[in-house]
Amino acid sequence: MNLVLLGAPGAGKGTQAKKLVDTYDIVHISTGNILRASVKAGTPLGLEAQSYMDAGELVPDSVVIGLVKERLQEEDAEKGFVLDGFPRTATQAVALTTELDELGRGIDYAIAVEVAPEVIVERLSNRQLCKACGYIGTKGDTSCPVCSGPLHQRDDDNPDTVRNRLEVYTKSTSPLIDYYHGADLLVEVNGDQDPDEVFADIQAVIAP
Ligand code: AMP
């Protein structure tokens, strides 16, 4: 199964991606995670990406498309994948379709997780990530409930950057909902529910 997860920052894409990976034995391809790992490792990709990420801007299409193409060609991606945070622009969406055509593959569903903007701002300012395992928690958690690792707030979850990320989402990424609707691949779910309920709604469509 090949899936794309669409939705504003903080809509719950990462949480749903984890559930999809665990349930359907597919690989999780998060461009945000790949870029953050590159920044941490100080690679040339990370050095190029960091200023865009800190400002809540999109990293240039050519950079992100290149890294997704490489990842899709790895052997484990053959069993299926969930793309989380990619595509984010029309150029990326078209490049993805073209690359998958070349690989003789295609998207099965593009799942849009929908949440009202005021809920997003509240969620992002409360969000805490586990440094060790990537668990997504809230400020109420003192340590990771999964692995007891330390929790921290993402650098780009501060109010100014969040505002910009939401604007960028509205302008560049939300039109992709129409793109996938036109391709008859779109599934819309209400993201303003308990994560298990969101997941049940997704499953009802992709594996009824
Ligand atoms: P995320 O973890 O998906 O919220 O991504 C964090 C940041 O990484 C974004 O605000 C962008 O700066 C960058 N990023 C992640 N995915 C993409 C993408 N597909 N295109 C451009 N920039 C991206």
C-alpha cells in the first residue's frame, strides 16, 4: 500500500503515519525527519536546509524531491510506504507522480487529515518530541511514556515560526487537496478527534 498523508503542521500526520506503519508493515518516509536528522548530523543537506526550517519556510523543491526519489528507490520501500510531509508543493506532487510512474508504481490513497487552524496553534505550542524514539507527546508528559527518553520542543514549534508554517501550508500545500481529489485518490478525515478515532476513520476507507 502506497499512501500520502496531507494536512497542516500539527494535524497529526506523524501520529497516524506511525499507526499505519505498525499496522500495514510499510515504511515511513517523513521529509521533516530526514531533514532534521541531516541538520543534526551537520551534512551539506542539513546545512542547506536549516535556515529554511528555522524560518518555517519550505526547503527548495529540487533538494526535497531528490531525497524522496532516492528514498523511494531503496529496497524496503518496495513493500509500500506512507509519505508524511511530502509532497508540499504542486511541483513536488507532479515529480512524485512521475517518479512512481517510472518505478511502475502509484499512490493508492492521499489521506487529508483536517483540523481547524485554532486547534493547530494550540497543539503545536503544546507538542513535545522524544529525542530517543520520536514519540509525539505534550507538555503534560515529563518523560517519554514509551522509552522514558527526554522530551523536547521542536525549534520550529515557536509561535512566530508556527504562524509562518501555517501560511506556507495554506498557500503552497493546501491546493494539493484538489490535485489528489482530481486524481480520485483523496480521502478526507476529521483530525480533530482522538488519534485512535482518526485512525479508525482512515482504516474504514483504506482497508474496509
Ligand atoms: P515537518 O516535520 O513535516 O513539519 O517539516 C519541518 C520542516 O522541514 C518544514 O517546515 C520545512 O522547512 C521542511 N520540510 C519538510 N518537508 C518538506 C517538503 N516536502 N518540502 C519543503 N520543505 C520541507
